[in-house]
Amino acid sequence: MKVQTLLVMKLTAALMLAACLQVSAHGLSQRITIQRKNAPLETVLEEIERQSGYQFFYRSELLSTFRNVDVRLKDASLSEALSVCLKDLPLTWSIVDKTVVLQARPAVPAEATPPPPLHVGGRVLDDKGVPLEGASIRIKGTDRGTVTDKEGRYTLDVPAGAVLIFSYIGYDNTQETIRNRPVIDVTLHPSSQGLNDVVVVGYGTQRKGNVTGSVSTVKMDDVLGDRPVSTVSELMMNVVPGLNVTLPSGQPGASTSLNIRGATDLNISNSTISAGGPLIVVDNVPFNGPLNLIDPNDIETVTVLNDAGSAAIYGGRSAFGVILVTTKKGRKNQAPQFSYSNNLTIARAVNLPVKASPQQFLQSLKDMGTTSYWSGQNVALWTKLYDSIQNPGARYPNGVDYIGGVGYPLVATDMVKDLLGRSAFQMQHNLSVTGGSDKTTYRMAFGHTDENGILDPSAHQDYFKRYNLSSALSTDVTSWFTTQVNTNYFNEVLSTPSNNQFYSAVTYPTLAPIADSIAAGNGVMGLNGTPKNEITYGSPNVSKNGDLRLTGRGVLRPFQGFTLTGEYTYDNLQNNQQNYNKQLTVVTPANFQSAYTGTGLYQVLSQTTVYQSFNLYANYNRSFGNHNVTAMAGFNQEENTTSGFWTERTGVIAPGQPSISTATGPLQSADNYSAYSLRGYFGRLDYDYMGKYLLQVAGRYDGSSNFPPGHRFGFFPSGSVGWRMSKEGFMSALKPALSELKIRASFGSVGNQNISPYSYIPTISGTQPSWLTGTSAYLTGLSSPGIISSSFTWEKVETLDYGVDFGLFSNRLTGTFDWYRRDTRNILAPGATPLPADLGTGAPLENTASLRTEGYGIQLTYSDHIGNDVRFHLGVNLSDNKAWVTRFDGNPTNSLSTFYVGQHVGDIWGYTTDRFYTSDDFVSGTLNSNLTGGTLKAGVPHFQGEAPNPGDIVYKDYSGKGTVYQGLNTLDSSGDKRIIGNSNPRYVYGINGGISYKQLSFSFVITGVGKQQLNMPSVLTFPNYNQFGTVYTNELNYWIPSHTNAFYGRIYDQAAGNQSFNQQVQTRFLQNGAYLRVSNLTLDYALPARIIQMARLHGFHVFCSVENPFLFDHLPKGLEPGLTDQGSGLQYPYLRRTSFGVNLTF
Amino acid sequence: MKKYTYITLLSGLLLGACQKDLLNQQPKTQLTVANALVTYTNFQTYAWGLYDYFTGYGGNGFYPANLLSQECNSDNMAETLIGYQSAYINDTKIIPTTGGATSELVISGWDFSYIRQVNVMLDAINDAQLAAADQAHWRSVGYFFRALRYYDLIAAFGDVPWIAHTLNEDSTAQLFGPRTSRDTVAQNVLSDLEWADANIGTGTPDGANTVNQACIDALISRFGLFEGTYRKYHNLPNADMYLQACATYSQKVMTQYQTCMSSYDLVYNSLTLAGQPGIILYKLYAPNLTDHEFGPRLMGSTSENLDMTKDAVASYLCADGRPVSTSAVYAGDSTMFTEFRNRDRRLYFTVIPPYTVTVGSPNYTWSYTANPADAEYIHMMDTLSTPSNKPLPMVQWSQNENTGTVISEVPHFYLYNNGQPQAISQLGYFYWKQFNRYPLDASSYSTTACPLLRIEEVWLNYAEAMAEEGSFTQAVADQTINKLRPRAGLPAMTVASIDAGFDTNRDPDVDPVLWEIRRERRVELMGDGFRFNDLKRWAKGAYLNKPQLGVHVSNASYGNKLSIYGGGPSGYVQFFPAPVGWQPQYYLEPIPSQELTLNKTLKQNPGW
């Protein structure tokens, strides 16, 4: 074995040398004499070897099939001897130094002399008879060919009997054998949307037409296009029906979350229904890092396995779907092709909230009855000052006038704009080379992303950087053995300002001074503590991820139809964080007090996740007449260990250079470790009859270390069937219109092991008591162990899926529809009934809850062309789902503060707004001059605990008790609370399309949500929302005695009084969360072919792309659906990114 | 042939990859009872977590500290924010569905997690590698903490389940059984503590300021008085036994601790109480480790209002040792200035005295006003306080206490704040017992130590127990109350001089001497969280029915913005409406409704 391998290696080396050195047989001097009859060729060669002193290199099986030879030689040269010996044998030889290399001679046509070439010509038309310009015609087996002209004509000299291959992008290839015909006209048909394309499924591939599960495949280059987007998740937003991408912030590098088909599980710890993420699989192996580590440019396709029928094969982590990422690779016999693209972007926020004007702000103070503001400003005097001074900016450079030691800010400012209003520069570069010989393919790529955020870009704290280095190498060692090595290194740096004071940017009133330094109340000038300055002079938290991922794979094909694949992956994800919350002394612009901000805490965190996976699986594929069978069986095991530590200290000596060793505060540190492992045995059988009747069954026997011994393994079967009706004879009449129709159904169950490791072990953790015995260090304490059920096991996720795939008009219009129902059963939740508090700890987790999700998804794609120059495509997808709790044993009283049976995801409980109290609701004479202190007339309802005033909100008193209240907060006694809305996004859609005319193309991406209600109370949606609130232009319609027909109720000084009663969750303040966002517009110009050829390039595009150009929604200005509140309602908005770039291949 | 060799090789790889115990993952940074509770040091480590039952002055971001929020459920104080009136005062106390608080001196919730935490330790003692004496020591420490928790549980609910060992889901008899009677639980607590007193390691085996014999005895003193008087005034048996235990163990502590700290202010405003006379146990804080918001930070806040009541202020004696009703030196309450003249010094350390100054520019400077009377208490505090404690005028909180804005005037009303919205009060009696000017740590929090067990309380427990037993004599007074009088600037109590006419404002149902003992307790422990339980055990919940009034003012001086009790141009400031009234069922807390659903044998407390 070893020797053989060595020989193969030597042979390879010798072949390479032969090619390089071009050494011929001249100058051989040694003479050879042999006489043999009917001798094995091998023996003869050994004799020549001995006499000549030359070494022979050949593959041993090369000679084994040849008959014996007769040789008579006397004093022959080596070349003469070889010529005689190898006469008539299909072998060639070459000599390199003292080595003779023997190889099989490539097969050549039998004809000794080729017949004269034939002159062939014709036209290439599409199915409507329109000529196709630029269609390519190639002689099969060669690289010779030509392209058609404007009228679709071509001419070519070809050998008689040759085969021509006609191809055109977007059309199926056609082959024609010449058979001495001088004119060959060809009609090309639009490609059947890749029904013969190969789709990646778990541990194998399948023809798209034969797929019976719910599988969506996206070509990454199609969704990436020229967009200035660096992360896969953002590109996948609203692209595939049912794949929900949450991008909660526009901040560069913001983490995203993915989910397939809505709610998945119950989060027991905080009583929320969670939408868990799918398993991410890259080239067949689970990927542990965030998906966004991968450069989209390195991805060939993303395949979403929606249903259990297709996902179950990946076992214990695939319960909520699988996203299969297939990376780009080289192709055989391809000359090296380099490609480079870049994207230079200017990003800025365009949708920011607008503060009320100074007059409106001062008026609101008066309306609330505020006479004295934070630092003692007399509101009446302030108003007078503001009204009397023209051009205060010139008069008060710091924005503040001081009267009697009290600062009166007089210049209109906008802290939100100061924080978020700047432009940032971003760029991306990608360089790759791909190619291959007849045995080897390769691809190497380098990508770099550098994105600055808008939080004071000059401070360089808000940024995201990523470097990607990847290589994929595949070599056919023999005709039946291929080895592959994939090496990837991902490195990203995410920096965010540590003292990110979104909340104060929102709450400072429009007059708060914005100058860099202002005077404190004690007269001393100091740094103005604006949110922007907190960033500029603060320091960042820096998180670095480095992921090294190595995969080695061997593929054996010992006989026709059988492959055996063994693969091993080692993945090392390293996360390091340095967080420094630098302490600054600032003057707070709200009250002119000198104050510290920031804690001064410096933290170092380090975490390493080592993941190893080993897969061995075999595929066997065979046809018996019309019966086609593919069988797959395999074994998989994975082990994941996470270990890390953190340490922190205050008292940094040099704030410009924080470190743990040089800090002086108490040292704190801790470590963590957790590991899980999985082992699974799986198999799948695909059967089809004539490609018409399709059946797939699969099963997986899975074990997880997360479960107690004896409950570790589970068996999870799945199956699916399909019927390609369009292949039936009775459908042929419909064929011209209905080109493809398939109905399918699948059902499967998958285990979910996604619970914390060691849940079955009653563990004791280290704690940090607040009790101290000294002033320099914490003590260590120990927690008490909880009660553990030793019998819990896998949650089971069952998915039923019905689907239809269809194609119309030669598949120009294709579509897919899926309806599904997913039941998450046996969710680990507190025991069958909660136990009395006497127990002293939570009831142990048992498999006692269930959740159901139901929904559908539609995808339609249309592509066509008008004439030869205009091509267009349009894709539309829509999905919807609802989810509700179907079992929860742990809530016998149906309390609304935890899960209850029938609870729908997103339900909003609240009161129904009725009207405002008027003076008529009060016993006459009881109201004072401020319209407070009145006594309600009998029968007028009031909120429990409220003594209402005119202008306060009256809620519907459903119970008729005269008191509006929440009852016992149970389903049966919810008082006057009702389900008033639902925040689950419904009718989620995406539209993408493009049109091209000759070299110019235009594309767009639209995303949206059709229906959603949001309850988003904050400073930005409610006037004077809290004690530190202020007013925005969208909040001025509040109740005052002279304006009672208002939207908002009465507002109170410092948001005290009855304001909390007016701010209950209620029908009036629900926001309509439906929206339509134009996510991208791109214009691309490809340089014409002749210019490209002159420049010796393969392709050269220039483009301009705008990300997030338009948003149509119903929220107040500055708020967008789906973004996370970063403080007092303010969001880090999606940025409008305008980019330019080039894309060239050479 | 070779291809089969390759296949064999791959199969070999597969076998190599098959570790037998792959699915057996064990934690590395967590322990189990088997390896966490073995040695003496292990038990010491585990026990540090039990000390967290003492919340002291609170932790980061939690305010007001538990002891003050308890005081607001009494006639001592009010948290004067809308919606914050005590539920026992405005009749909004409702039956909760689950849970509730679990920390020292707080109205307890129906929560037994702390009991479980202690029981895990107690149950592990027998299997641990401990000498017999060490076993006894850790059992004693465990008993102390369990008793500490049961004291709060009994105070809240009366009957509670007695849980002696760790329960699990199969302990159905206990989980679904009825409550244990108060008689049994209280008896168990007392005998556990008595056993611990006899068996705990001598001296301070776990270092200074840890649970030792004196702590156990001080707890018996506290619990004995509570249970004894509760039984006496609620007509339950065996009151004597608990009062006797209180007396016996109080005396034991009193032998060991014979003096108290010379400054009342420093008891509450010292960075450490290590080695201070009379301090038995205290909670230590340290910069950037554990700190609290008590002290300057929130006392200078714009949104935390804690006011003393008129009734509480009036309970302080005058400098002649007589109450305001009969004192010759009492100057009347027509203004806050007259009201504060010639009073128990503890009043000045608890409520900020009145003054007016002129704030300068920069605003941390100030000057006297033209009227010398405005500075009366500024001069007085200069003699009573150090510059780092409570000099006047008060400065509002800032990072550097020397550059904080000077509060121009006290009383400093929320509704009339002179443009200074910090350190405001609704009633005028601004509580400032924990105020000082020590530097704050980097988180801008305070690190002054909180006394937990001290001899002053034991003296008061002893005095009251003796009075309830009819054994209070001048000798007992001299051993107890008269040790507190010097630092308050008051003459000694003369028992013989206290008759029915000593305080004409006395609750006529209370014996005159007992009334004075209770007064001394109220004043000395003002703000320390005892008053609510005191009122409950005396069956004096009706004291909460008194309106919570503030300073006597002329409303014209404050822009007529204040609410005057009973209306009119001048009078006592009022914030909350008149109390709805104490309900008899309040003496015992309601059991959460979910518990009654889960355990059908559990019965609700009467009246709920």
C-alpha cells in the first residue's frame, strides 16, 4: 500500500518534470541486446532497465492487460529498443534524465487521416423565432467555436461527423451532429429553470425535479449582485418564503438572527415564545460561528431545508430547519480566472426623529404646569428670553445665557442628529482565482470588508471589519478516489462605543446646549456630556472573532453508482473582547452638573469553541428499467466544547492604554466550560418510477449528551411523496401552457436537543456573595443545586408539509406553494403541575408543553425577454404563519403572566381607549381652577387607583364595575383587558426584479410586511413620556383645556400625576407596523465585448447601487419596524448606503 | 485491490473515531453536593452565600433599602410619590398570585428557597469530613440562618410549613400538607437557636464579623421579644417562655457588650464598624466591590422622596427628658425652627434641621442671610457633626461633595424648590440619617457600613421584655435605656417620675413606663426597619390610621403651592389623603392564590 502510494507520487513528480524539461531521447548511448519469445512485457522492460541503467516508471496495472511479446534486439539504442518492444501497443514513452516514463496513449480517432473540414452555417433562434445574438457554438470535445451575429447567423469549419453544441445564457443547450449537412438552424428553448439542476440535500444531491420536500435554493450571486451588503443574513432578508431574518439594528456588524417558519419553542425562563434559529451547515458540516462570518462572495448557493422531510437527516440540531451553504469551487479544465470586485459606499441615516421646536417645547412645559425646570430655569423667564433674542447662536457661542447663576439654553439643537446624523465610509474588496486541470480544481479567495458606522466616524469606534481567506482544493488521486481540502479563515472585528447614550440623545430637549464645552453650575468650564461627546472622548468595546475551519474529505467511487464519503472538520472559533467603559468627567447639559459617566471598568473576555465533526456516508444510485433508486446510509458524530474566562478591573491608570495588569481596582475573574456531543446513524431511500412517482423515506437514530443516561437516544423518521403530474400522458394537452406540475407531501419528526448541557446533573455553581470580610476582594460562595428530573428526553418537532411546484409557458413562470404545520411537542417545561413553594426551588423540567405553528409560503418567478436586447425577470414571495400554545401543564390557573393554552404568538393585551374625561364627568364645583381634584359623578368609570382629571383617558369598562382593572390577570378573569392586537408580522413579502437592455441592467429589491401591530411606548411616541422625557413634532397633539379633541391625553409635570394611567397599553397607541421597504436599487453597465477583448479581459462591469432608498410605513418619523430600541425608543436606523464599484474578471 | 484497501483504511478511521464515552460529558466549572460540601472550608464557602439574607443598605441600583421601605409601612415615614403610599394605609393590599420578598426584616413572601439553601448545607453535614465539633458548629450556623428566615416567615404568616430537610418532588406529604402551627414553628426556632448557642464554635471561628454565639443570642433576644409580645397581645399561649428567653439571652449579650458607640451618627455613617463598641454584626461595603445607593447619591436625587412624619418627629423627647406634650423647654411647632429647638440630638441626625442661606456663584459657595436666625442649626450642627458627616448647609449630591450645589433652604419642598429639584421633600421632614460627605466610589455609590446586630437593640429588647414581665426597675433602666441617653444629650430616665401625666399624648391603653420604653425604641431604631413588626406585635396597627402630616407652615411663604391639612392659609403640610384604615386581617399576610390552588390542604389566613 505504502509503496504503491509512493510510486504514484513519484510518477506524478516525474510527469511534472517531463512537462517542464521537455527532454528527448537524443544522446542515448547505452546499447541493448535482448532475445525473448512470448515474454511478459514487464520482464522485457526489466531487462532493458538492467542493461541500460535507466529506471522505468509506470503504473503497475498499465501493463497487466497486454499480451506477451516477441523481441529480438542487438546493440540497439534505448529508443530503438523501446520502439520495438512497444510497437502496436497503446503506450507512449518519454525519457527524463535516467528515467523512462510509460503512459497510456490517449485514444485518437481511428481514421488515419482526418477527412477534409466541412463548412457549416446557419441561424440560432429562440422559441419565438427571434434571432439570438451572441449565442455560442462549440465543436464538442474541442475548445473551437464561434458566436452568432446580430441576425443570429454563424459559420464554422468543422470536421465531418463532429457534434456542435449550441448554448445561450438562460436557454437549454442543444447538440447537433453534422452528418454532412452544410446548414444547421437551431431553435433554443428557455432553460427549464434548472429542473435538471442538482440540488444539495443532506449528505447528497438530488435533481431538482425529483425533490419532494420543501427546499428553496438561492444562488448567492443572484441575491448579492452589486449590493453593498457584506453579510449573508441581510442578503437573505425576504428572499425565501418562510426564512425570517431579523436585523435589529443598522449598526455595522450588528448581529442578526435567522428563523425558519416562525415560532419554534417556549422560552421558559422569560415566558416568551421564541423563534429559534435553523442549523447552519456549510459544505455538509454544521457551522458554529455566526453566519455573517462568511463572505457572500465565497458562497455558491444557499439552500433552505424547510420541512422535516428534508432537514431531519441532519439530526438533533436540525429540528427547526437547516440552511445549507455551499461554497464556490473551481471547475475542471478551466483556465485560471481571476475576479475582482469592490464596493465603495457612503452610508448615512436618513430617517431620524425630529424634536419639537424651542417654542413648542417651552409651551409644553407651560401646558404641564412646570414653572421651574431642571436646573432652576424659570419657565416664564426662559420663554421671554427666547422670544426676545434674535439670532441667539451668534450671541451665545455656547448656547447658554446665565442669569443669577442659572443657565438658560437658548439655541435650538438636535442631540439625535448630533449622534446619528453623520456620514460614514464603507468599502468591500474581493479577489478570487478559480480554475482546474483534468484532475484538480482549485479556488482561492480573499475578501475584505471595512464598514464604518455613523456614531462619530472620526472617533473610529463604531466599525466592523472582516477578512476572509478561503481555499478549496480537490484532486482526483485516481479515477475512483478524490480528496478535497477546504481551508477557511474568518476574522472579524466589531467595535462599538462603550458609552452609547442613545437614551440621553432622545431625552435632552431641543435647547440643551451642544457646544463641546460648557460651564457647570459652579462656573467651571468642562466637557459637555452630549451623547456624541461620550463617544468621541470615550472608548470602545472591541470584539474579535477568529474562526479557523479545516475540512478534509475523501470520496471513493469503487464501482458505478456508489460513492463513499468520509469527512472530518475541525473548527476553532475564538472570541476575544476588550471592553473599556472609560470614565469621563462631564458637565451634564440637562442640569449643568458636573458628573462622572462611565464606570471605568476594563474587561477582558476570551472564549474558545472547538468543534469537531466526523461523517462517513455512502450513496448508491441505480436504475432498474424505469425504477430509479438512490440509497444513502451514514454515520455522524460531533463534539463541541466551549471554554472561556473573563476578568475585569477598575482603576485603569492610563485611560489611553487600559490593561488588567496595570489597573488598580479589585480583580475579578471567572471561567466557564460546557460541552455537548452527538452521535447519529442515518439512512435515506429515494425511489422514483420514470421520474413521475417520487418517494423518499429517511430515518435517523440520534444520541445527545444533553440527556440523562438511558434517555439519550431517539429515533426520528421522515418521509415524503411526490407526483409529477406534468409527466403523465393525460396532461400532454396542457403542455404548451403548463410545462411542469408536481404535487408533494412530507411528514417527519426531528428531535431537538437544544437545552443547556448537564441539565440532568444537580450542579452547584460559584457565586459572588455581596457579603464581604475585607475591602479588597469578593468572597466566593456556592449556589444550592436545583431539583433535577432524571427522565426528560428529546423534544420532538413534527412537520407536515403539502406543496405544489409548477411551471407555465415553457417554465418562464415558475412557482412553488407550501402549506405547513409544525408541532413542537414535549417541550421541556416545569413539571406537569407546578409544585408548591415549600419545595424552595423551581419544579424540575419535564417534557410537558407543546406549540403549534401553521403557515404557508408562495414563491413565483417570471423571466422573459423582448426581442434580443431586452430581458427581464421578476420574483415574488410571500409567507405567513401563526403559532399558538397547544399544551402547557404548568399553568393550571391560566395566568396571563406565563404560557397558557391557546396563547398566540404576538398577542398584545391591553385596554380599549374610549374617550377623555370632560368637566361634565365631575360633580359640579368640585374641580379647582387647574381642573384637578374633582369628584367623579356616580357611574363614570375610573382606572383602579386613579383619581382622574379632565383630559385623562377613559377606558372601556367592559366589566361594568365602574373600575377599570386587570382582574386576576388570568384568562378567565382578565378584567377589562382584552387582546387588542398582535405583533407577529403577517404577510411577509419580498419582490425582486430586474430588466436589462443590451449592456445596461437595472435591478431592485423590495421587502415588506403586510400586517402587524406594534406597541412601542417611548419618548418618541408619547409626549413627555417620563420624568426625563421631552416632546417631538409628532407628539404635539395632546389635550389641553382649550384643545380637547386631541390624540394624546393630558400630560403632567415630570410625567407624574395621572400620566401613568394615560399610558396603559391601549388600542389608541398601537402602531401599524406594516411597511414596504425598497431595499436596493442597482444600475449596472457591462462594457461591450470589443472593448473587453481589446483590454484582454473577460468581463468588466461598473455599477451604482443604493441600499434602503425608500421606506413606506405608518410609524412616526425616525422609527422603523423591526429595529431594536437602543434607549428611550431611539433606534440605530438602517443606513442608506450609496455605493459605486467595479466588477472585473480576467 | 487497492480501492478495497482504501475502504478498509477509511473504516479503520471510523472505528478510531468511535470513542465509547463520547456522549458522556461532565461539567468542569460546576460542582455537585458530593464534591462541594466536604471540608470545613467548603462549608465556610457555602455559608458566605447565606449571609446575603442581610441586604443591609441594599445593593447597586436598589433603593430605597429594605429597611426604609419597611418604615414606610408604619407611622414613622412615607415614600411621598404618587402611587407609593403604603398598601396597609390606603387599603390596596391584595392577595398576590405567587412569591414575594425573601430578605431580612422585609414583609416576607411565601418563599422557601432560602430555607432550602440552608437545608442543603445542614443535610450535607453528616456525610462531610468534619470533626464532631465542626459538625456542631456548622449545624449551629445553619440553625442561625434558618431561624433568621423563619422569624420573618412567622412574622408574616403565623403558621408556616416547618421544613427541616431538603425537599424533592416526591416529598408529597410535606409539599401538599397543611401548614405547621405557629406554636410548633416558633418552638422549633427557639430550640434550634438555643442548641446553636450551646454548640457553635467559641470565639470567632470563621473570622471577625461572622456568625458567633453573640449573634445567636442577639437573634434570640429579637425573636423572643417579638414572639413573646405577639403572643401576649394576640392572646396566644406561652408568651412568657419567649419573653424569658429574650431576657436570658439578652443578659448574656449584655455581659459581653457593655458600651455603645459614642456618636449616634457614626453608627450609620462609618466606612467600617470593625471593633466598634456594641457592634455585634454589620454589613461591610467596599469601593467598586459591593456598594449601595444609600447616602448622598439618592438623598440628592430628584425623584426619591422619603419623609418622616410629624408623628415620628413629635416622639423625640426634649432636652429636659420630657415629651413635647409636657416639656418646659419645648418651643412649639409654629415653625420648623421652633419645633427643633432643645430636642433629642438623634432628631438632628435623622431629619435635616431647618436653615436658609444665600447660594453664591459658583453655586457650591454660600453665605449667611441677613437674618441670624436662619443660621441657628448651621451653628449647632457645626458643634455636633464633623465636616465629613452632617454639616449644614446641605449640598446636593455630586461627584465631589465639596462642589455640589448648596441647597438654599430647608424645609425644601418639592412643590417650591427654588429651582433646585434635588433633595426635595413633600412633608418638609427630609430623612437624612445615612447622609454623609464621604467620597463615592467610581460607580458613584456609597460604601458606608450597615449595622445589623448591635447592643442598643438588645438593651431595648431587654428593657421591653422586663417591662412586659413586670420586672422593669430603675436598675434595668440604668442597664439599658440610660446607656443610650448621654449621646442623645438627654438626662437619664427616672422610672419613678413617669406617671400618667408624663406624656399627655400617650396612648391611654399603654402603661406610662412601657410607653416611654416603646418611645425610646422608636427613636433609637428610627429608620432601621423595626416599626412595622413592632406595631403588629403590640396589636397597634391602628397607629397607621393617623394622617401622615408634615411641617407647620404658612402657605404664603411657599407660593401657596402646598397642601395644608384641613385647608386654610397655614397649618400642617399634607401629601397623601387621609388613611383608609388598618384592617384586622393585616396582622397576617395573605397566602398567594396559586399556592392555595396547588395545595388544597392549605388554608388562607383569616380575613383574606
